[in-house]
Amino acid sequence: MIKKTTGAIILGAVAALSGSTAAMADGHAITVGYFLEWPMPFQFAKVNGTYEEALGMEINWVSFDTGTAMSAAMASGDVQLSVSQGVPPFVVATSAGQDLQMLDVAVSYADNDNCVVRSDLEIDAMSVADLAGSRVAVPLGTAAHYGFLRQMDHFGVDVASLEVVDMSPPDAAAAIAQGSIDMMCGWGGSLRRALEHGNTLMTGDEKTALGILVFDVTSAPTAWVSENEETVAKFLAVTAEANAMWNAGDMADEMLPVIAQDAGMDVEATASTMSTFVFPSVDEQLGAAWLGASAPAYLKGVADVFVEAGSIDGALDSYESNINTAPLASANDM
């Protein structure tokens, strides 16, 4: 039984953020959400002030534990842009009526979002049925939640046979180390720490082969994007340039220490994490494999999985209007 509904998560996060003093988008400052322990090239530009220089305004950077909290912050107006929001929390929010737009593909990471079973249980892909009755920590409404549901469906495990507890990945990593849960699902540093005490059931390649895509996006409220198209395009252009610098490979030694410090990680862990990340070019993002054609169908597929699992009340007929490639196309011309 799932202990906390996705809607309750969003409402709780809104309440928690209602007293925030984050800067509002008034033409002089914007607030941007991101994740700690989630190292990405944009952080090199973040630390060096490249975004402020390009946008001509102050940027207040606020870290979050989950993409559902990002949705809540954007709903309350405390945050204008979210970097690397997972597709599932984006789908959960838009399915519930929140008017958000997907602006780019921030990162693809099939090997950096997974579920870990405690080692002493000795459960692997051949004995997943033994999970029945287990206590599982899952951050509801996130990419990890979607991956969990798809994996359980693949292995024929009835989710109702599990005690599913809503828990953020950092807390879940600590819980599996303490032995208070049997399995956790999460990403980034939390996943890495959990793997010290357990094993995955599927590899990234195996998940991808099943169509369990795992990628994050830059997202923002539709009304704000409409009123700030040039600002959005400039922001995406800085991100794209940072990604291009990283993908070229010749600046990795300079970028890694800066990214690591900003992510709250050591350089070795940062390099290891980023080696599993893919940062598509703007042309690739605008192509058919990503935002050009595949994304709307993928969003609908994620929504339908959540509806079937009872995690959300219903899905939209189409998510095409929630994908806006115009600012990214403009960024490509800058």
C-alpha cells in the first residue's frame, strides 16, 4: 500500500515553500531550482556567473530533493525555472492541471536512476518474487517511481504485495544502510551510497531495452515562459554551451573540480557519476528522437502507467502543448 499520495506530496511542498523569500521574476532576478549531488555542466556556468552575465539579471539558485517539490515551487511562484526536473514529476504536475512547459532535455541517465535491494536478502532478477512483503522506499511521482512501477510490472510483482513508503532518496539511502527498508529507489549520490549495501535488479541498458527511458528536462510555468521568451532562450543557450564544452572533452579537467564543489561531491564521485550521463546537443534535442517527435508519446506513456497504478487520477489526451521548442530553437541561433 502506498503511504502518501502524489497529490499530497505536491500540496505539502507548496505549504513548505509558501513562506520562501526567493527572488521573484521581476525583470531583475529569477529563481532557478536544481539538485545537489547531481553534477552537470551547467554548474560550471552557474559558478562562473555566466548565466547572470548573459541574462543581465541576478539568479537565485535553490536546491531541491525531488522533482515534485520543484513543481510545487513553480506552482507557488517561488521558482521560475527548474533545471533537470524528471519527466515523471513533470507529467504528474501537468496531468493534475499545472501549466508547465518542457524546454529542453537536460540529461539522459539510464544508469543513474534505479532500485536497490538490500544485499543480505540475496534477491536478484531471478528471484524477484521473493520481494513480496518487503518494505520499499520510493519517492512518489518521480522518475524513480516510474522506473519502480515498470520494473515490478516486468518481473510480475504485484505492487500491492509490497509496503511502499514515500521517502526521498537521501533518506532512503540511509534507511537501507541501517537495514530498516528492504529496497530503495533513487538516483545520483543516494543511489551510489545505497549500492554499497545492495544490488540492482536491472542494468541501465536492460531498462532502456524495455522502454524505461530516464531523462530530465528544464521546465517552467507556461505563462512565465510566454512573458520572458528572450530570457528563457538566453538561459538555454548558456546551458547548451556548457554542455558542448563538456562533450568536447578537452575542458573536463578544468570543469570537474568546479562542478564537484557546487554539487557537494568529491571529484572522483563526480567523474564517475557524469560518466553515466548523456547531454544531447541542441540539434539532437530538436530532432525526432527527443523533443521533435518522441517526447509527446513518451509523456503519455508515463502518465498512463501512473494512472494504471492509481498514482494520479487521469492523464491528458496529449502532452504536445506542454513541450515548447521555440526558446531552444532561438538559443541555437544565438
